[in-house]
Amino acid sequence: MTDIIGYGTSALRDAKNGDLFIKEVKEQAGIQIDIISGKKEIGLIYQGVKWLHNFDNPGIIMDIGGGSTEFIFANNSGVQNASSFDIGVSRLYQELGKNNNLTARNFEFMDGYLEARLGDFFALNNSETLIGASGSFETFHEMIYQERYSNHNSIESLPLEPLMEKLDWVIDSRYEDRMNNEWIIPMRKQMLPIAAFKIKWVIQSLGIKKAFVCPYSLKEGAFLE
């Protein structure tokens, strides 16, 4: 017999009809969803990443979700500082009017949006190593290396120069360009420019020197728990 555990994160934490959704899932699928706090979510993400990454050098984990994005400064001793911000790609997509082709004004808005929410946090926490927790980072790995990331089960390098080239290409791309790019999976074709802008913003704000992608994150942390 297989036990399925459901965790609700940012979107369900804030949803006005979250209880109704949980009730419907339980009735229709027999799955109980537990809404977890941002602190709990951060802990699970760290455990998932630590499964593969040794943190010999301190680093910052960035986990880009739909409702929130988590930033976790960590070393071998554990999480040193972390926070969950309501700046997920779906939230920003809504803020930008569900626009699939972003304009200079959209990017100017996002720059101010991120600065207002992350500025103080980044001023107090610093690292030159960025560890992207699965998600959009896997897509950029595929775009750089021209191979499916699902074949990997380890931390992989994202060399900065080609990473920045791919970030810029996505940021400047039109929706049609992304639709025709075989390395961008369908679920990311709409909102990938938002994720790309956020990653580039973090790299430049922190002066990142090394970047990696880790295939493990919250789900694997939950499995370990």
C-alpha cells in the first residue's frame, strides 16, 4: 500500500478557499493535505538540497515557486538565515497582468518590487555561491547543456557566462520564441522570463561567482523526514 502525503505551501497558506480545496481533494482523491508554514517549508528545502550538497563553502539556496520564493543561507552547521517571500512567479505574473511578452516597464516594476522586498535581507546576508533548487534552474541547465536534466541525480554546475546568456535570451524573448524552444518545457513557457529576471537580479545583487542546480528540494526533504 502506498501512502501519499500532501503539503500545502504559499498558495494554500494565502488562499481564501484553501479549506474548501483541501476538503475537495480529500473527498475526491483520498489525500490529506497539510498546510505547512514558511519556516517548515524552508527546513524541508534545506534537507532536500543537503542530501546532495555538502556545504563545505557557505551558499544561498534559491527555490522559485509559484506563490513564494525561498532564500536560505546555509553551511555545514545548518541554516544560518532564511526567509520565504511572496514573490513567486505566479504572483508576479498576476501583478504584470498575465502578460506573456514582458516590456521594459514590466522589468522596471519587477526591479522595484524585488528591491522593496529583498533589499534589507540581502544587505544582511551574503554569499558568492548560488544553489538553485530544481524547477526553473533545471530548464536553464537543459538550455546550456542541450540535454534533459532528468538524467541527473547530482548537483550540477551552471557556468555563469552561459547562464547569463540564457537568462538574457529568455528575458528578451517573445512568447513565440519560447514556444519554439525545445528545452523549455510547456509549463514554463509563459512565466520563465519572470524566473530568469529574478535569478539574474539575485546574481547581480549578491555578486555570485558560482552557480549550481540541485534536483532535490522540498519533496526530497519531506521524504527524508
